[in-house]
Amino acid sequence: EGTRVVQPIFLGKMISYVENYNPAKSAALHEAYSYAAGLSTCVLVWAVLHHLYFYHIQRVGMRLRVAMCHMIYRKALRLSSSAMGKTTTGQIVNLLSNDVNRFDQ
């Protein structure tokens, strides 16, 4: 998030350079290049970190989903015959398909 804060600063400095353009100052041109490089670096770092974060969050969600499916399946196998009479196959399938999918979201 720090890179998202710094990006407008670099962009403001680049706009300031364009507004106050003076062809006689070569040092200002190098300064504008450094602002552009800083802005590009901020965008690149933000993109990499942002996608890496979402990758890990999706991975945790998938692990939770698999763990919940495992627990439901194990519980269904251990149901007694009287409990199996009260529970329909549709309820178990609903738990496995619809309710566990919420971990993916």
C-alpha cells in the first residue's frame, strides 16, 4: 500500500516538470527520468505484491474448502443407520457443493 501512496507524488513531480519545462536545464531532464523510473517501479512492485497476495488468499481458501469437504465426507461415513435415515443424500451433496464453495469466494 505504500507504493500506492508514493505514486501520486511521482506523478505530481512529473507534471510539475512538464509545466515548468526549460530546455536549457539538462539536470531537470534527468530528474524527470528518475521520477518516471520511480513511478514505473512503484507500479511494478504494486502489481507483483498485489497478485502474490491474491494468490496466497486463494490458496488458503482452497485449502479450507478441501478440509471442509474432508470433514463432511468423514462425518457422512461415520453416521449411524438411524442418523442416515434422517439425513438425505441431497443434504450431504448440498453441503459439499454449495456451502463449501463459499470458501472459494
